[in-house]
Amino acid sequence: MGAYVLARDHKSRYNNTKNVIRKGDYSLNPVYEKLIKCYDSYKAKINFEPKVALILGSGLGDYASNIKVVDTLDYHDIEGFPVSTVPGHKGRFIFGYVGEVPVVCMQGRVHYYEGYEMADVVLPVRLMKLMGAKILFLTNAAGGIGQGFKAGDLMLIKDHIATAVPSPLRGANVDELGVRFPDMSHVYDEDLQMIVKKVAMNMGFPLREGVYMQFTGPQYETPQEITMARTLGASAAGMSTACEAIAANHMGMKIVGISCMTNLAAGISPVALTHEEIQEVADKVAPVFSKLVTESILTFGKEIQLDNA
């Protein structure tokens, strides 16, 4: 069976997705085989190599207006690719430039609560790495847990807690992507964090910092679950992001993330939570959120060696 596999030496296997070779008889891990089929579909339709991958959370769905778009690819047109079913998530890749930085944007992410296996939830991240992306920029809508947090705040993710969801690395390791037991000491790149903080400061925008905790969803958390999260050290709660960061870290990507506090979490907020109200807050924050993302990516292009990241 013809299939693509990464070159077997350690360095190219984990850090250089350009060294892909054709090998005739090789029993692929099913997760990797599906990934390669998606990659083949992408290569057959798109001639573009991004350096930054951006996942657009709630409120940033229209971020494409900030990009010089050169191409798009609907998820439906990628063989075996999971499709988002969440309202407000369009379900396509957007390829283009922020300034001179080549980017791929995920306009609509896939969530574990939609019924997909966790390997499918993180498949888009892995595909964007194979496309050529060196940096993964994660954004999301979250419930605020931290002291003094309020709806509309933006939080730089310093770390995460993912023990409430299955690991995307569970099962046989995909050696072509990374090591069996990846280190998680510094998932969120400190240089990228510093850039985002400087950009926010220059904008005069107060950027909070904290720890993001991922829950399975789709139900919102109970007050007691939020009490647990706060006890564990979480500043925000949501239903995405941490699993994507785990998969990206496994593949050696540089990662940065920002959460938009669209509401106060259950037990902190005096009112019941609804998706419509959360989306409304996200839309209100979108202009400043978009500017922070754009200016940060432009600065990545100036200060980070993207070809060697």
C-alpha cells in the first residue's frame, strides 16, 4: 500500500515536515494514515505554505477580513476531515497573509463534545503542522474563574489543565509525529507570550494572565466543578484548546493562546449561562481581540525566525 512516511532520522521526523518520502510497504498507524490522506487532499487543492496557524474561537469567526486571502478550503472537501457542527463556526481553512506573514486560519474548530474521537479533534492541528506552520495561535471563548475577572476580559494562557478530557496522545504513539512521552513543562512559548504582552501594553489594553482548564462539554460546568477548577489553580474554563496544545506540543510547534472571558463561570455569575449571550459578548470584544491577534502575528514575523522556529 503506497503511503507517505516522514524520514526516519530523529531530527527530520519531529521537526521537518518537508522531508516526506514515499515508501511502498509500511503498516501505518490508523491515526497517521488518516492524517496523510487529509494532507494529500490539501496538497491536491492548495499551493500555499503557512508559517502561523490560527484557530479562530467564538467572536473571531470573521477575522478573515483582516487577512489578504489567497485561497480557502472547506472541511467537506478534505477526505476524512471532521466537520464542526457548532453555530457560528463556518468550517473551512483560510490561507493568506497578515502583513507579510503567511497564515492558515481555522474558521470553525472541532470539539470533543460533538462526538468525535479526540484524535479527530486534534487532526486539524496536526494537518496545519504538516502544511508548514511553525507557530500555533490558539483563541477561545471561556468562563472567567480568576479573582476580579469580568466578561470581556482577555487572558493570555500561561498553562493549562487537561485532566478532565482524554489525552489526544492516548493509544499507540504516532512515531512520525513525536515521542511517546513528550515533556509538558513549557507548552506555551515564553517568547511568544512576551510579544503578546508587549503588544497589549502598546495598545493600552489590560491583558490578564492565567491557567485554562478544559472540560468535555457540551453542558456548562456546575458551580462545584468551578470550585474544583479554582482549587486546582484554573483562571478560566472552556471546552477546547488544551487538547490542541497537547497535540501541537507533541509535534514540536511553538504555541501561544488567548482566552476571551465571555462570561463568569457558574457559581460566580448570578445568572444562567446561554450560548447566545456568550456569543454576544464575544462579538462585542471581537474588534480589540482581532487587533491584538493581528499585531501579535505581525510582531512574530519581525522577531521570530519562522523558517527555523
